[in-house]
Amino acid sequence: MAPTPKHYDGPDGPGDVVLTVLAPAHNEAGNIAELVDQVGEACRGLGVAFEFLIVDDGSTDDTRARIVGLMPDRPWLRCVAMTNTPPGKGNGQSAAFHAGFRAARGRLVALLDADLQNDPADIPRLYDEMKRTGADFVQGDRSEVRRQGDAWIRRVGSIVGRLFRRWLLGDMIRDTGCSLRLVKREIGLRLPLEFRGMHRFIPATARHLGYTVVEMPVNHRPRAHGETKYGAGVLTRALPGLIDCFAVRWMRNRRRAVTCDAVETAGAASTAVPAAEEVHA
């Protein structure tokens, strides 16, 4: 068995986690073992303490049991389970990311889908690009790969959606639907992901919050097992996506700065007060 990274005790000790890989999963039992192996293989070469956190979003199959079964030999593998999910359904990708960011121990968080369509081998490339550019956020772009395999109606839908986002939000991201991305955890804690559909606007919201976002090409693979759980169907996504654009624009126009300074007694220096307190699992 390949060596595991150094053990860690939590976010505040000497074994601080540098990278959390975060994947929501709803009924992905057929993909879990291969996904865990691929993430472990990709991250071991980085030379940093990492963890793989899978969010079980109301699965009704053996997803959670398979994750737990893989944990004993992998101290870097963790699982959190969404609660209060509708019977037979999950709370959705946005909610799962919201929970995952708060449970993550890493200063950086790599996001990906659990269906193996995102390639974990791209994670080191995202990490290197963040170091090279000094960006706060590296967004994956599958445009070139998907253009070769997608049906024409999906390509047209993507173009129309991108035009609406550019018009309403000034969103210049080419492939905002790509879940494969690397972000600073502090960004994830500021995103309003408790609202359904907000995962589609993660890059645009990060930019509006003042963070630097860069894009880079990544791989895209066909689904090997199971069925699409999040966002299936071009036509069924079009109208909700447009409504969400207006909702995000409404929230963006009402966002206000929340930084402040503490007022001290005469002669004492003012002390900056953080805008938001991080929440550790």
C-alpha cells in the first residue's frame, strides 16, 4: 500500500491540514472506491497534509457504508452526512458544499463531483496554478473537452446560459458549471450556499467579494456508474438558472461592506475586527 500523508489532529495543531478535497455524493456507491483511490493517488504527490471529505447527501444506497468501509486504512478519508433531507432525495449540491466547507480542516479546498467525471489528477495542476499566479481561486474549464462530445442542444444551452450570466452579472467565467476548482476555505465560508442553486455562481460571487479568480483547462470524463443526480437535463435547468441569475443579481446589489474597527480608549491603537469568524468542525 502506498504511504499515507502525515497524520493530523485538527485544524489548530502542528499537523495542520493544507488541502481538503470535498465531494458531495448522492447515491454514488458504484463510484466511491475508485474515487477515493484516485483522490489519494493525486494528492499524495503534493507533499502536504491533505484529507478527502465526502458529504453524503441523503443517499439511499450503500454510499455511506462504502465510505466508512474504506476509512480504517485511510486516516485522510472522512465523511459527513446531511440531515433533514427529503425522503429519497438530497438537500442539493449547494447545501452539501455549504456543509462541507464548514467541516473542512484544510486552508485550501478542492471541489469536485463524486461521479468520476471530474479527474482528480487535475488537482495538483490546480494547486500549482494557484501557487504560480497567487490567485485566491482556480476554476476548472472543460469547454474544449466537452465541445467534442456534447450534443448540439447542450452546447447551445451552455452558450445561452453564459450570455445571460454575462449580461446580468458580468460573469466572464467560461465554464461556471464545472465543479472542479480550488479555493481558499475563507471564500467558501462567505458564500451563501444555503440557498439552492448557488453552487452555479461560486466563481462570480467570489469575484464580487473581491477575490482573484483564474481559469485553467481541465479534463472531463464520461460517467462510468450510476445516473446524474445534480442538475440533470438542459431544458429543466434553463428557466431555474435564469431565475437564479436575477436572484444573485438582487443579492449582489444589496451586499454591503461588513468590516469595522474597534473603538479604543484615548491613546490606544485601533484594532481591526475580522469581518467573519471561521467555523471549524
